[in-house]
Amino acid sequence: MLQVWSLKTCTIKDVLQELEEPKPPYTTVASILNNLKRKGYVVAEQHGLTYHFVPKIEQTKYKADFMKGFVDKYFKSSFREMVSFFAKEDNISPEELKDIINEIEKGKEE
């Protein structure tokens, strides 16, 4: 999705050009884009024999949907459990936790 948002409209070949080495097979990128289309995240517009993919969902909405599904699936729908997991794994510093708390408090004030 990052490449689709970046390019605004793209073909499978366009996405492949954007990816770093080692590049996945053409068929893998095609499958991913078709799955994104099936899920309603992109629209495929046919131009001759080529399909051009256009994002149908904003990046912030996609992230929110993805994170909700991730937390639901792996952390029993608990953001607290997710943050606790990352803290225990030393993937988040005390300073970052303080920043998160400040953002939460700001959000509640608005």
C-alpha cells in the first residue's frame, strides 16, 4: 500500500520498480494488489491490457483498521497488553511511554 499511496496510480510494474532488492516475483505483487482490491483498499482501472491501481482508502484509515485487527488478533483487543508486551521486550523506552501518555492526555482534553 505504501507504494500505491506514494505513486497515486500505478501498475504492477510500477510497484516492482519501487521495491528494493531482492524484488518479489511479478505474480506475488499481482496477488497482493488483487487482494487489496478484493478488500476494497484499491480500485483497479483497466487501460488496454494493463490495470492501473488507485488507492481507495486514506493511509490513516488503513493504519487504524490494520492496528485494530492486529491488536484484536494478537493482544486480545487490549492496547494495554500490546504496550506492555513491547515494554517488556525493550522495544519501547520510558521516554517513549511518557510521550504516548502525553499524547493520550492531550487527546482527552480536545
